[in-house]
Amino acid sequence: MRSVGYLPIVLMATFGLFTGACSNTQTTSTKVTDTDLERAIQSRLNESRELNKLKVSANAAKNEATISGTVATESLRTRATELAKAASPNLVLTDKIDVKPTELTRNDYTESMARETRAKATANGEKIGNSVEDAWLHTKIAARLMGDSATPATKINVDVDDGAVILRGDVPSAEAKSEAERVARTVDGVKRVTNRLQVRASKM
């Protein structure tokens, strides 16, 4: 009889020690450090060759992180933020990514690229001369306008013919109009720029 009563006591004591050990293990395993969170986010970014050079800093206690660096397109920037947020539920993310389109050199720009550029420009109501040079100038100007913080969200048509550039469309401010012209003039090969942009305040 004594042995029968002793067995439950031993089992209960053993079970208590086991659950206590599990509880301690769970408490230890759920503690995420800043480095852990940074690595988790970086691992997600490393899935893309275009994003693996972005830098990550994190505050695990607040579940916050900051991503900084440079990408070539706005879509890559969006992809980076999506991947980062997927690394930790309810992550508070600060985006310090700059969008700077990669520019081709004139030697890398081909006739087939020029035809594609010309076709897209025509569909957008833009005009490009028949030379590869004009198509290349259009590509460079459009890329720089997209990468400029004062003009990326603005619809600007860029016409290029024999090195002469005409800027058309609407911009939200006189500053944006001046900046667009300045950007176009900085492109090597541009002979002159005619600025026909109209300043129109955006509607609320």
C-alpha cells in the first residue's frame, strides 16, 4: 500500500520538474535580440540579388527596424519593405531606401533598346527622333527625372529630336518645373531644352 501511494508522488514531482524546465526553456527561446531580428530581415532581403546589399538595423524590444541603401526602381523598394515586414509580425518599419535608376552607358545602349524605347514613348504620347542617340537621351532623362525626389511622381513627357529636348506636361510647383529642366540639361549630349511644363496645383 505504501508503494502505491509513493508512486503518484514521485510522478507528480517529476512532472513538476519537467514542466518547470519546459517553462524556462520557452521563456529563454522567445527572447529575440536586436541581432536576431536584423538577421531575420536580412535573410529575407538576401532572397533577391537586387536587395541583398541593403542595410538593416533593429530594436527587437520595440519590434522596430530601419532599412537603408539604394535600389534601382520603386518596385524594388516596395519589395524590400514587404520582405522585411514578413520577417516579424507587426514589425514597425522605417524606410530610408533611395531609388536611383541604373544608367546605361552609350556603348551599352543598342538599336533594339532604342526601338523599344521609341515604341513605349509613342504609346505615352512622346516623340523621339530616328537616331539611337535620341532614344538614349530620352532614356537617360526619363530615368533621372524618376530618380529625382522633386519630380518622380510627376507626369512629364520628354520629346527628343536631334539632341533637342522638349519637356511637356503638368507639375505641381514652379520648383518642380525648374528642377525638371535642370535635370534634362545635365545629361551629356543634350543640345538645348525647351520647357513647356505647366504648373498646376494638385487637387485635394
